[in-house]
Amino acid sequence: MLKKLKSLFVIEEDTPEEKLNNKIKPKEKQPSAKSTSSAKTSPAKASSSPVSNTPLNTSGKVSSKFLNALLKAMDENDLDGFDYLEYKQSLQSLSKMSMDEATRYQSAFAMAQTMGANAKHLNSTATHYLNILLQEEKKFKQALVNQRSRQINDKEEEIKRLNMTITSHKKQIEKLNQEINSYTKKMNVLTNNLSASEAKLEATKNDFLVTYKKLVDQIQTDIDKMNQYLK
């Protein structure tokens, strides 16, 4: 099933030119639920979807590791019966045919109805998978906090303690100079390690957030279009 999910969600890493043109911008004001659902009305509105509002203000890249982890979480929480994922598979199959978007969504919906599904069920199951991704985001953020505590905060505290020690020893007599130099060298090493740790954590965070956003955007787009085209 995990392999099938990978085929359903086509998320590719940006080319160098796309990266330049698609730098992640600070969070923009999200459109209101009214504006996103004015075209069509359905029992499950897109505005109720649990999309994260995590601001992305630095660039990142799609990570295969994070994509696999997010898709695995969806796979492990796959719902029984015909749901959004099966509908997504039907859409993908129809994409190879010559038809416009509205016809493709409606044709896939017609097939879904033969399996006992309806628009409300498809929307609610799509929202279920968004909830699964949101829980994964929460777990990642907590893991990031724990890692920051171990890799960043401890080093920062150590640097502060060393600075205090240096200040204290500078007030002492000449015989303490050798000890002061030793602490200074250690502080410099820790400062270099701190910069490297921060850069690594920032890159890891960015990779996850970009992967998460691209996956969520695809599902959210499908929800919006189901709300638009399905009755």
C-alpha cells in the first residue's frame, strides 16, 4: 500500500531554477472558508480541514525520508472500504484520458458512487488523512524541541557558564592566565559546534516542512475541487 501511495502523490524536488523562483515566503493570510467554498456547496467544507498554519520563512527541499514517513503514517491509518485514497487512485487513472478537470472529478465520483461512497464521505476521509499528517507534524515539532534542548540549549548554557568563568579568572592574578586560555579555547570549539548543530537542525526542519506542505497542499486542492465539482 505504501508503494501505491507514493504513486498517488507525485511530489518532486524543485529544479535549481524553481528553487530560485519558489523561495518559501512568510505565511500569507489564508482565504476565508466562504471564498474557498462559494463555487460549490457540499456537506464537508474545506475550511474545516486541519491544515497546519506553520509559517515557512526559509527554503528547504522535499525529503524522501520525510515523505516516506508521512505516507507510512497515512498507510498505517488507512480506512476500510472505498475512501479518499481510492478516489484519488481513480482520479489518477482518469488523468491519462482526454477530459477536462471537472469531468475527471465527476467521472471518478460516479465510480465511487457504485462503491457506495458519496461526496460527504470522500471529504471526511480526506480530512482524516490531513489529521494524520497534522499529528505527524506535531510529533516532529516535539522531537525537534527535544533535539534542540540536547544539541543547542545545553551548548548555549555551557557557553554562558564558560563566559562567567573567564570573566572571574580575568580578575585573578597572573598565575590563572593559563587556565583562562584553556576555557577560551573550549568556548570557541563549542561555539563552532553550536553553529553547525543549528544549521543541521534548520535544514532538517525545512526539509520536513516543505515535504509536509507539498503533501498537504495536494490533498487540500483535491478537497477544494471535490467541493467545487461534486454534489
